[in-house]
Amino acid sequence: MNRSIVLKNRPKGRPRQTDFLFVSEEKPVLQAGEMILKTKYVSVDPYLRGRMNDAKSYVAPFELDKAISSGVIAQVTESNLAEFSMGDYVYGMLEWKEYQSSRGIGLHKVDGDKAPLSAYLGVLGMTGLTAYLGLSEIGRPKSGETVVVSGAAGAVGSVAGQIAKIMGCRVVGIAGTDEKCEMLTSDLGFDAAINYKTTGNIRKAIATACPQGVDVYFDNVGGDISDAVLVKINQFARIVVCGAISVYNLTSLPQSLSVQPFLVRNSALMQGFIVNDYAAKFPEAMQILTKWLEEGKLNYAETIVEGFDQIPQAFIDLFDGKNKGKMVVKIAGTQ
Amino acid sequence: MNRSIVLKNRPKGRPRQTDFLFVSEEKPVLQAGEMILKTKYVSVDPYLRGRMNDAKSYVAPFELDKAISSGVIAQVTESNLAEFSMGDYVYGMLEWKEYQSSRGIGLHKVDGDKAPLSAYLGVLGMTGLTAYLGLSEIGRPKSGETVVVSGAAGAVGSVAGQIAKIMGCRVVGIAGTDEKCEMLTSDLGFDAAINYKTTGNIRKAIATACPQGVDVYFDNVGGDISDAVLVKINQFARIVVCGAISVYNLTSLPQSLSVQPFLVRNSALMQGFIVNDYAAKFPEAMQILTKWLEEGKLNYAETIVEGFDQIPQAFIDLFDGKNKGKMVVKIAGTQ
């Protein structure tokens, strides 16, 4: 048996289990020019929510009744390809299937001895690259500046904040539980953390945590939190608009504080960041992230859920902030 | 007698005549190291509204009971300075006074034979530089792209749209009267113009005028018009946030469509533009603007009001869109 997860309905608002359907199909049979892959780790990410809508975006929407895809680590079980051998681990955008065939296009090998396999979906994968390139290409923090990160305990935010610390900045994280805030300041070296759910007055909390104002805002959430940061930006501030998880499930276009007066008054920049636009810089970025990781300058958090059948729920749980760091699903029988 | 206009009250909402006070004072007497200037043309600009608030901004607020200042063309009537002679015309940030003394710092001479003196407050002055540098530094239009300009019949917008045409773009202007729209398409070469007050459905009008979507949005107004443009931006769109006249008189922070989802989805950029940040590029920009003007590639519109006593009303009228092109006050007795 070979299970696959297809998009049954385009979610209306918050995604539900019934939007996903588990389908059984034949295990693929090895063909010429192909290899067979066994799924080991599946990445679930907030941006996938956008692909579940039938709307214009930077990637095509998922098709109904077809398997969903995301970042996956898989192991080669059989191969007719010279570049890939049985036992190799590969990373790529693959389907939510236990087994699948591939011609190897767009996949690359990863080394489980250098780092845990799951790290290639997180700190050494798309989310790490997003944190590094979003910050270095748009945020461009200078030593001594104040950097605020929202969704700071998430896969991207937790790495972005640490990189800003490496770059010599004062770093303030915003997250949704005391436990996450504790992780930010105790384990990841953030200078301050704000629990937006309990702080009462988020604007006041940001003002207190950022006595010199905000030079760089690495935004993963949008909504009220971003409004509160906006009013504290400094001249020439840079806002990396990396995600807007607070609005992904809304069924009508949300309203926020008008950004224009703040942008004009401060000659400030706000730019949408999509990591794939910067593919040419992946090798260099990966080298830097690997080096920091080896030197112990960079830590990472993961929330690993086990079982192929848990993939939809792990995805849904992202919108309740149930993850600390990267949310990854480990497929049973893997190590 | 020497009249001066001081800020009597910080306007609450829309500025009123009673926020300004005419004061009589002695004509200045020539001192060593100074010259005496007679005001000829006064520039009134929407950004001055921000300086009337007691709020953090890119320039210090005006002080109460002190003369307001803006861009002024004045003539030297007496001089103890080697660089300036009687009869010279100068441009600079000067006070709203009929006569004032100056040490010459920050002033530069303008040539009334090369262009009408008022042009140095508009197309060859700050608003022309704003249009050119805002577009070239942030908008960066490429030939064949679609550029939308709001406040298109204003001092900055009318020049920005023409420059985008020179750069080979499809240019759509948004303005508030049919007469202004007619000027945009008939006199200034815009491809299309939308009267936002009568169009009924601004989003539909923009969609119709921009069948290929919007690549560059040169925004002078903010508010609902900007929301309507935002939903039509293309991948890698650039939004020049040059002004937000629709919100300058609001007494509470306005709400708009959340920009974050649109910026992320389109890898789009939005940046506040303040012309003084680009002072190093003024000479080059001025050369280009002068050349286009001489070649007849660039036209300009002016609304010239006469009389020193008309300065406050001319300023107030900006917020009703009573100007076509640059609003300038000519002081009686000048030519």
C-alpha cells in the first residue's frame, strides 16, 4: 500500500481535516530514467495555505484531488539514475506520498552525517535560507541597530533573530506563549521577548523593548502586531515582509493601519520576500549557515510530529502556533 | 511695512485661515555679511501640513508664533555678500515674509532668462526633482511596463507621469476632475486617466486601464485609491510612497487594506520617498529635467495665485485639489 494525501477541498478560512483526503494507490514500479523514493521527513509551512486557494500568487495553486507537495527528505530505495544510489537521502519539493518515483530533477542529495536530516528542512533548508536572505538582502541590519522579529519562535523567525544577533544587533522577538518567549531569550540569545497574547498593550511593550526605535522589522505575521511595530520604526527602517500568517485564513481582505504615512515620514522600505527569487545566492547562504551551525553560533528548534497520517494536523497546528521552531513530520520507520 | 505669516495654531484636521496670523514687523536693515531679499514667488506644498503638527517627522515641526517657511524665489535688493548682487534671483527655503535678511546659506541663484522663475519651484525645483528621483530611484520603470500615478494632476504627479512616458511606459493617471483628466491625456501625454470621484468603481476602472496589471505605482495620495491600485500590482512591482495627501488632515490614524499579503505574494516593494535624501543626485537630475524641458519632451502645469495675503488660502486649497500642476503664489509687484 502506498498512501497519498490529496487536496479534497480548498479551505474556507482555517484549514480542516476534511479538506484533505488520504488515498491508497499502487507503489510505483521502477522505470528507466527514474528512481523510487521513500518519504522520510515532510515539511509543513504556513505558505502552503496560499497554494490551497485558487488565487494568483507567486506559485501556482495546488490542484484539487491531486497530491499536495512541500519540502521533503526522502531516501532512494531503487535507482536507475547514475547520480542517485540506493540509500542516498535527497531533498526537494515532493509529493505527500509514502513512496514516489522521480527523474531526479530539482532534487539534491543531503548528508545525514553532517547534520540531522530534519535540519535540511529547517535551518539548513528553505526556512534557514529565508531567514538569512530575507535579513541580508532586504533587512540589511547594521551592528547596533534594533531588529524586531514577529513569529519569532517559528522556523524562520527563530533563525532570523539569531542571525541578527550574530550581526551585532539588539533583537526583540514577538511570540505567543511564555514558553516560546523563554526559549527566545534563554536558548536563542534574543535580548527581549514579548508575549503578544498576554502583554495587554503591545505598542507599549514594543516601545519599552525598543528604546531606540525599530530599524529592521522581520515580519512573519502581519495584522495588529505589525501595526504596533510600524508606529515605532526609525528613519530608513527596512521591513522584510516574509509572511502574514495572521491573515492567511481570513476570508475577506483585512484592514490594517495605513502604512503610507509611516513609510513617507521615515523614508522607510517595506518589501515582500520570497526565497526562490534569490536562488542564485543559495550556495553561499548555505555555506554561511552551515559554518555558524558548526561553530555553535546558531541553534535551532524543531517540533517533530510522527506519522504520515499526522501531516494534515501538523499543518493545521501551525495556525495555532503549536510549533516551536520548524514543524516537521517524521514518517514512521525512519531514524 | 513688512508682513510675515506665522503659525498661530497647529491645525486640527483641515487647516483653516485662523491657524495663520499676519504680523507686521520692521523691514530688515542690511548688516555685514548679509543681504536683503524681497519675496517674489512662494511655493505651497502638501508636505507643509506635516510640519504644522507637533510630531516626529523627517523635518522639525514649525514653531508656533514663528514665521512659516517653504520654497521661495526672492530677489536680492541689497547685498553685502560677494556671491549675491542686487537684482539676482535666488531659490531656497525661506520664510513667509515680504522682506527678509539672509546670510546666503542654502540659497542658490536661478536664471529667469532660462526658464520662468516659478518653474524653479516646480518642474525645475523640488517637485520636479521629486518626480524624477522618486521614479528613477524607487520606481525604476522599464520600457513597456505599466505605471500608475495618483494625484496625477498635481505638481509631482503631472511630471512623474510624463517622465514615465519618456521612459517608454504605459501611464495611467488618477485625478479628481474631468478637466484634470483631460489635461493628463490631451496635454501631458498620459495613456489613460481616471476621475476617481465619478468613476463609481475605482478598482474596475484601474483593471480596465491596466490590462497588464501595475508594475510601478507612484503614490501621492494613499487611502482608498491606493488600496484599489494595490490589488492590481504585478510580481516585482515597485510602489513609490511619495505622499499621502488623503490622510494628512485626519485626526486619528487611518486604516487601509493590509498591504502585507500583496507585497509577499508579488515580491513587491513599497518605499517612502523624501527628496532630500537624494540631494547628491540633484545636479544630475536637474540637468536631465532642463534638457527634457528644452527639447519640449516635458510640459508643466502651474496654478499661480497672486498676492502675499493669498498664501494661506492657496495652501488650504491644495487639500481640495484646486490646483492643476504646481500651486505657486506670486507676490504683487513682481513680474
